[in-house]
Amino acid sequence: MLIAAATEEFARNPEASMADIARVAELTRATVYRHFPNREALEAAIRSEALARASRALDESRLDEGTALEVLQRVIRALSAQGMGLRFMLLQAPDADPRFLAQRAQVLAPLVDVVRRGQREGHLRENLAPEWIVTAMASLLVAAVRDAASPDSAVGELVRRTLMSGVATDAS
């Protein structure tokens, strides 16, 4: 509840203080500080929760069902749906944190196998490294969420069209 409240408040007000977070979470400042000694610890917890949500979204995307293109489209929809709630964290550029990048790579690792399958199926270009395709997809998702004007914008569709234009074979 506290992390969800903090995520929402940071999305509304990136400069929110711990006191602001306490107010929105309907807790005392002391309670917030008991859980998180400072804003940096709270932001780290939000990043960890974001990675857990992304991992669950991938699990729910049924990575073994359908063609690789269908899987990637499901993954893009699922991850973009998570993105707007985490816009604050993306705007704060956690991509500069090597630990976060390693954790994100671990969460996205199953997609490399999906891309390899798509290349074997002839749906994805073989002249691009699978790791690069996954990195490009993640980067496009981050960029689209960062630049999205509102939560109801078509982030997933924008990412899907852009990515597929570059990585799908002409036959697909």
C-alpha cells in the first residue's frame, strides 16, 4: 500500500517529499520512515516492485503460446500497461544504475529465447542479435512511457509498430 501510494504521488508530483507520501498513504511520517529511512530507499523499493510487476506481466504473457510475433505483441501490451504507473521512475532515469540494469536484464532474459524462436520461425530478422532486439524493445517502451502525454495514450501500439517495422521480416 505504501509503495503504491508513493508511486502514484511521485507520478503526480516528482518532487514529492516523504511527508507528502505519508499524507497520501494516510500514515504518519514516522511510519513511513520506519519502513524507508530516506527517499532513495523508497525509490529503490519502487524499482524492485516495478521489476516484480514486469516479471509477473511476462509470466502472464504466455511466452510459449503462439508465434514469437504474437508473444512479443502480448508482452509489449502487458509491459506498456504497467509503464504509466511507473512513469516517475522512468523519468528519474534508473537506467543509470548498473544494479537496476542487471536486474532488468534478468527479468527480460526469457524474451531472448522468444526472439530466437521467432528467428527460427522466419518471422524475425536473423541479422539482428536477439539480445539487441530485446534491448531495443525495452528501450522503446521506456522512451514511449517517458514521452507519453497521458496514461490513456497508445504506448503499446506505438512501440509494437515501431519495433515490428524494424525487426520483423518482410514476409511477416
